[in-house]
Amino acid sequence: MDRLGGQLSRLCGVVGIDPAAPVALLSGVLGEHGSRSLSAPPAWPSGVADDHTPIEFSLAYNETEPPALRILAEVLAPAPGVAENMAATYAFLHRHADRYGLSTRRLDMVRDLFAGDRTTGDFGLWISLVFRAGRRPEFKVYFNPEVTGAERAPEIVAEALRRLGLGDAYARMLDHAVRPGELGRRDRLTFFALDLHDGPQARVKLYLSHHDAGPEDAARAAAAVDGVDPAEVAAFCVDSGRAARFDGRPLVDSYTITEGVGRPVGYSIYVPIRDYVGDDRQAHHRMLPLLDRYGFDPAFLDRAIAAVTDRPLDDGVGLLAHVSLRLGPPRPGMTVYLSSEAYQVMPPRPLSIAV
């Protein structure tokens, strides 16, 4: 907890947020594992980060407001397991529902679909905490559609969206996002996400992983959303990943779906930049012109990096894990994802691709 809490406190300083509530929530996420020595192996092989730290930080640049600080987390039960961690997550949300005005109405409508006596995925439920200056924290949950098997994921997601009255948007999305015959194979349903509030901007977000995909596949997927330029999405993939085919970690995209609209209203592309650079300095060099292209101050990124680590960027790879482009409402912009590297710094590696 000391390392992660210190990183979080310094990141709060970067974005101008009082660290008291974020650090308290982080302590609740970690539970009794927060006092576990980092010299011991991770208590659970969490997929949130490459070194199995159950926490990942991100800095979200927004076109119309200051950057926000976000945490992606897996709540760990005292004796961790997929089902046990899901139960611990629900307990965590219940403890904080009244204080932070959480609504579990839509969550309660679909949660039974993502549970079962036999779980096969490596996680069942993750959470996101978003901190903006002058506002109380925002909560989001991420279900694993493959928690009871990849073959059942499409029907589970279809039923969840049907219950929420969003089935038409799902059909339009699949027409563009999935390569013929590849649903459940190279194109996988990765996350089913819900905002835990009932405001006018409450969203459902559906994430897909595209294995062995190229920028042209992301462009086709983006065409499902009106007002999104597929060529812009392809260019972002090219400029951040420098790969004709993303044959390491896959490209991930997401669709924003809201009530009363029969099609997705927003699109995001997530490039796992750490697999396509030799070290974090190369990742940093690629991010700077992207930030400049969209009118964002790179000084925020440099300050955020300094808040998380003091190691030279060319001493490892994976600190800068993903970079994403968000298009459409409610908050278009870019997000940079930062690993805590609590357990391990991944060594740099040679690459044969352009940097």
C-alpha cells in the first residue's frame, strides 16, 4: 500500500485533486493485501497489469475540461479466486454506494448473466474509479463476458443488452467490428462495462479485442459510429503502434451505448504500445506528437510519469502500457495508461520494427 498510495497521492497532485478520498478507496480495494510485502509473490495473478499488480493508473486528457485521473482495479478477496474476487467487488461497491451516490439499477439487471457455478476466465469483475477536480469519484464496473466460456460470451452480451433495451446498437456494432467468422476467435468480447450512476451520460461500453489485426480492421470497426472518421482511427494505430499487423497483444476497441439511441454513439481505440516498442522512451517519443496533434499538454504526462517512477525510461518497457483515442460523447480525448511496476520492471527488448 505504501508504494501504490504514494504513487496515487503524487498523481493526485499532478491533476490538482485532494488525495484523501482516492487513497482511502485504494486502501479499500487492496484490503488486507495492502500490507503484503512486495518482496512476496503477488497474492493473485491479476491481469490488470503485466506484473500482476491489481492496479493500473491512467491519465485521461479531455477536450473540454482538465485531465482526469483514473484507476483500473481488481478487488481481491482474502483468499483470492475469480468468484471470490467478484463477491469482494460487490461488497466494496455496497460499502461505498450511499457515500458516493452509486446506482446499481442496471448492474442488478444483468449481474446474474456474468456469474455461474463454473468460471473459466481469469477474472470476473473489475472496477474503474475516476477522479476529477471538484467532483466526487465516479465508479464503473467491467464484467468479463467470457467468465463462463468464450463460446457463451456472444449470447450473454446479447441478453444483457436486450434487458437494458440496447440490442439494436449491438447488432450494428457487430456488423462492423467482427471480421467474418471470427467472433469468439480472433475477435473476442473482452469487457462489458457499466457506469454506476443514472445520469443522462450513463453509459454501457462494450470492448472487443482484435487479435492479429491491422489498422484497416480498426478503421472498419470505427465506421459503426456516425461522425467518427475511420481514417483518423487507422492513423492513430499506425502512429502509436508502428505495426502493419498487431500480432502481439491485440488492438482493443470499445463502443459507447446509451439509452434511446439505436446505434453506438462513441468509439475508442486502445493500442497496447508496450508490445510494439523496445522501451518506454520509445513509447514516450511516440506519444508526444499524438498529444500535440490533439492539442494536449505533454507536460501533464511527464509529471505523471515522474509521480509513478524515477527510473530512466529506457531501463524498462511497460510503464507506458496503452494509449487510447476516444471519439464521440461524452468526453473525446486521449488516455495514457501507467503501470505501477510494483512487483517488477519488465526489461527492455530489441525490436525489428521502426521506432
